[in-house]
Amino acid sequence: MDELELLKKDWKKEGNSFPKLSYNEIYKMILKKSSSIVKWIFIISILEFVFWVAISFTLKYTGFSDDIANVESNTTFIVMSIISYLILAYFFYRFYMNYRTINTTDNATTLMENILKTRRTVKQYVGFNLIAIVVSVGVLLPYFINQDPEAQTIIENATANGELFKFYAGIIIVTLLMLAAVIVILLLFYWLIYGLLLKRLNKNYRELKKLEV
């Protein structure tokens, strides 16, 4: 339970025995909490990026090293990577600027607006990550199929047996199931991390609205 909630609880228990906080004092407490939350959103987004980069480097030293090297030399992959890094850099910049802006806010109305901006940025960031996964799978899966000798052998046999449609239908179904599982896991992760932080930020927003009444 945070400091503001403890004070409210004490006020209810003791009536008027505790001094009432002024508007500015309550505002500063909400500002401090909001600034801390947005700072953690920025830090966690950076840690998440570092995690995925570490995973990619780890895979390079496993049995997938040759496949990854082939993919990384593909022009489409290079273009997608550059675009993705630029968009991620933009979100990191926005998260940092949201923190800087909230940290220097001097009135409740502006703080409320900055909280709403932060919420939108987080939702856009989560949406981008999920869309990027779907697009990456859609673009890179055909590349892997075309480059994999075993897959080409299976395609040739399926074509000879008149089962090419069955082969591609199986690939699509398995891919969609795996993609759905990954998205569910990521949504759960985002809900546990960013969702809880946004919930606390929304609570601060409601407290600010009360101050403005």
C-alpha cells in the first residue's frame, strides 16, 4: 500500500486527528508515483530489448547458426531489421521523454495529459511488437521453406503424390497454432508487466481528476 493510501486509511480511522494534506502536497505525491511508474516502463522496455538481443546471439552459437547466418544475409530480413530497430528506438525515446516530461510537470492538468500520452505509447508499443511477430513469421516462413533442402524434398514428394495442398495446409495450421501460443504468452507477459504498471498509472489519473473537481 502506498503512502497516499496509508494516509487515507488513517484519516478514516482517526477522523480529524491527522492534518489534511494540501492540494500541492497530494499533487506532489501523485507526481512522484507517476514519475516512478513511467521510469520503470522505460527501464523494462530496454531490458526486454536486451533480452531478445541476447536470445538472438545465443541462437547463433547453437545448431541454428547456419540458418540464422543465411537469414541475416537476406535483403528482406535486413530491411525489416532496420525498420524494426528504428521503430523501437522511437518508442524508447518516447518512453524516456514521457518520463522526463512527467518528472518536470508543474500542474495536475498537464500531468493528466502526460499520463494519457504514456498509456497510448505503451499500447502502441505492445501493438507494434505483436504485429512485428506476425509480419516476421509471414515473411520469413516462406524463405525458410524455400531454403531448407529437407522441406524442398518433402514438397517434391507431396507434388508427385498430389498432396501439395495438404502439405501447405498443415504448415499453415501448425504455424497459426504456434503463433497464437506465442501471442498469448506475450500478451500475458505484457499484462503482468506493463498492464499492472498502467493500472497504477490509471489510479493516479483518477486521483488527479478528483483534485481537479
